[in-house]
Amino acid sequence: MSDTDPFAPFVPHRGRGVAIGLAIVAPSLFTAIAVFMPWSSIHQFEVGDRVLFASIGWVLALIFVRYASIRAVPTREGMRVRNLFLTTTVTWPQVVGMQFGDGMPWPTLELNDTETLAVMAIQRSDGPRSVQEASRLNALVTALGEAQQT
């Protein structure tokens, strides 16, 4: 897919699978614990305590769902990067370089305003695929970014 189309979306594989699994397990587990939480002589768990405990699982599920939706969508004009908390759109002339050294969990784009932008859609945990995707991103940066236009 990405071998033939340089503008195919970047999407993590391993992290996305884990996040989807945890989004299913977390609310189920926390709700089950809340329902079956034993009464003890030390603390009487009331309905509000149980609802609060179950809601922790649902909040975690929302965070995992958001993590599963991480992606970067390149176009000829720029790239829309959806990370865990923020979605940012940059144009290629704003990008002056890319880093993805050993030990880095994901690549970062160097922008012309001295800021950096993490591209969490390419994750080191995806193994050799992450290196291939980083190379594809670097080719886009080289071909369309400011680094080659000066």
C-alpha cells in the first residue's frame, strides 16, 4: 500500500492494536470490579464509589481510543498530524528536516519556526516497518519541504 503511494496515510500498527485491546478490556474490568467489589468492615463501598471506580475504566477507554486514532495524512500541500492530544496541519515549506535516530520512539519534524512536531503515527515499536515509513516520510520532506527548496 505505502510502497506504491507516497501519500498513503501513516498509521501505527502494534500500538494501535494494543490500544484497541485495552479500550475493550479497561471498561469491562473496572466495571466488573466495581460491581463485585466486596463490602468490608473497613469501608462500605456505596453506589457512588462503584460508579466512580467504573468510570475510571471508561475514561481510560477514551484515552486508548484516541491513541488508536493516531495518524498522519500527507498530501501534496502538507501533512495533517493527529497525535494523542493535538492535531496539527503543516505545509511542506514549513518543514526543514526530520529526525528519527536510534532510541527515538517516533520521528520529529523540524519546522522553520524552530519548533518540532512529533509524528507519533510512525512508531519504533513497529520494527522494520517503522524504518520504511520514516524513509517514506523523509522522501516527502526532501522532495516537498523547505530543505530542498532553498
